[in-house]
Amino acid sequence: MSPAIVFAERKTLRTPSKPFLSVPEYAVIQGSWLLIENDRHGCFLYDMDRDPAGTTNLADRESAVVERLHARRLEFLLRHPMSRVEFEVLEGDRLEALRGLGYHGK
């Protein structure tokens, strides 16, 4: 039996001091493997047993593992489509209340 698999998604964050957060990332964990996929920066594969700090990207050397985990993520997305966030335009008192709490918007 293969090890359990975990899927995670980090949505886009608009943080000027951390531009790398402006692109969604997807992660797949199975056994000791951690695959991180980012549309702008590509794929990163780490063996968390041998490299728990995630300092050595093994994606080029372990392309079969990347392909397998990527395929599993796509299968998961087809079976469980992510819900989309609905946005609302804020005006008046609600907008000012959020600004008063330190939130800034355009």
C-alpha cells in the first residue's frame, strides 16, 4: 500500500514586500517527498527525510517522482474542484471600518 498523500494550495497574496507570494502555489506530499509547484517559478521537489530544511531541489534529478506527484495533483483537482472566492465591493462605513483596522484597499 502506498503512503497517504496530502494536497495543499496557497492562494495568491498581494504583499509588496514578498512578491513571491503573488503567485498561487500547490504542494503534494507523499512519503518523504514534497513537491511544490508555482506557475512563475516552476517545480521544487524535496526529500524531507534527507533534507528536512528543503534546501536542495531534486526536481531535475527525480523527474519521475515529479511527474507522478503532479499527475496525482491533477487527478485530485479533477475529482475535487476548488471553490472560487466571491469578491464584494466595499463602500462607505464598512470600508472605513476596515481602513481604521489597518487594512488598505483601492
